[in-house]
Amino acid sequence: MKRADPSQLSIPELHGYLVGAVGPRPIALASTIDARGRPNLSPFSFFNIFGANPPTAIFSPARRGRDNTTKHTYHNVKAVPEVVINVVTHSMVQQVSVASGEFPEGVDEFAKSGLTPIASEKVRPFRVKESPVQFECVVKQVIETGTGGSAGNLVLCEIVLIHVDEGVLDANGKIDQRKIDLVGRMGGMFYCRAHGDALFELNQPNKDFGVGVDALPASVRQSPILTGSELGQLGSLQVVPDETAVNEYKLTELADLFISMANDPAGLEKALHAKAKELLKSGQKEEAWKALLSFNER
């Protein structure tokens, strides 16, 4: 594995590793105003939410790596500590890209991008009409992480009002991930779209945690057929099937396999691992466990 010591890398090399590996990153389309009340609009992918009590978002208009200059957004939130963070969707990403241009101070990126400014209720910067979720924020603190090129400027924001387009809500009033169609930033020129087949669901165990991969027999953990992800699926099961359930499954579902491979134990073990792999594809974790444990019950 290649090693990369940040202290031995150029800033562009280090930046490439960071943004190439950490992604997709959500995009904050930050709307601010300067001391003269002029609007500014710019996207930042050094962004995320960091708590709900109080509701906290952080984004970073970092110093430019090539010439160590600072961005208008950074100066604006220092002068007027308010911002609207607008989420970015696929339908607006081309306009957001236009807004990212390094226009001279005072140029209105709303006009340049064709995005629509609408009045906020609790802060002075405008919201972006095309964005389905808009966070009105008060800037609580700006943390400068350094003074050199590419140093971060962390803008800590408290969200004071949220606007959500009802068109992205489900029947329970929650944001539907299949409707909102968010876009994320990757490395280089790459973006990704959280839509369609790119979405998948994964239960979060919290207190209802699984037995763990270490509960599997060593022969299963070292299987050349099952992947680490599939072992993770098996480890997420909360209760291991007991001997009675395994034997019943063996007699009803695996009988033909055991009979046909009675004289080939190594082949039988591989076949059971392949069977478990197929079961996991359809989410049948308990059945996969039974298939794997049946080899030890033969």
C-alpha cells in the first residue's frame, strides 16, 4: 500500500488525496451578503451537519491553494454573520457550477447563474428558490485553521429556520431520499447523483446490534467465496439459528445437495458457501446462516 506523509507532499498532491478519498461530499450553496448589502452565492463541498441540539452546520470557504487569497464568502460572514445554506440537487447543479466562478467582488452570482433569490425570514441573505431545502443560519464562530494556501476557514452556523419544499416529502412528512435527488462532490471534476439505483437501504443497529462477524465459524470467516461485505451481512443477524433450526433447514432445503456430494466434503463446503452467497443477495440472512452451519452439523 502506498504511503503518503502530508509533511512531504505538495499542497496540490495532498489536496488530491483528501478530496479523492473523502466523498461524496454534500454541497453547501452558501448565500451571504457583504457589508454593503450586496448578495453573494457560492458552493462549498467542505460541508456537513454536526449536531441537532443546537442544529449546527459547518462549511469551509478555504483559502485558495494557488495564491493564498481568501473568498468573498469568508469576508462576508465576518462582516455580516448570517448565511443561508441551500442544498444542491441534480436539476440545479449546472447553475451551481456557474456560481462557483471567481467573479470580481460585488458581482451578483444569482444573476450570473440564473438562480432565483427569495427573501429569508430570520436572516438577511437570500434563499435560493430552486433548492428544495434551505437553512437560514446565524454564524456563531469562524475558525481559521491556518494562514497558508488551502487552509480551512470553518464557519460554524446555527440553523434558525428550515424551509422544505413539500414536493420532496413522503406521506409521513419526512424528506424522501428518492425524491430529493441530491448531488455530491467527488475528487477532480467528478460529482455523483444520489438517485435511482445509486440509493440503497441499510439498517442501523444502534441497540439492536448483531452477533458480529466473530461469531461465524473460522472456516466461514476465511471463506474464499464470501466477501467481507457478505460476512458483515451475516454478522448483523441478532440471533444465531439454533441446532434444531439448522437441522430442519438441512433436511428440507439442502437434502439433495448433501446426498449428491456425500463423498466430497470439500466440494460440499464450497457449495454451501455459494448457496449462502445467493441467499444473501436476496436478504435471507438467517437462511444463509443455516446453510453455513449445516456443514458443521452434517
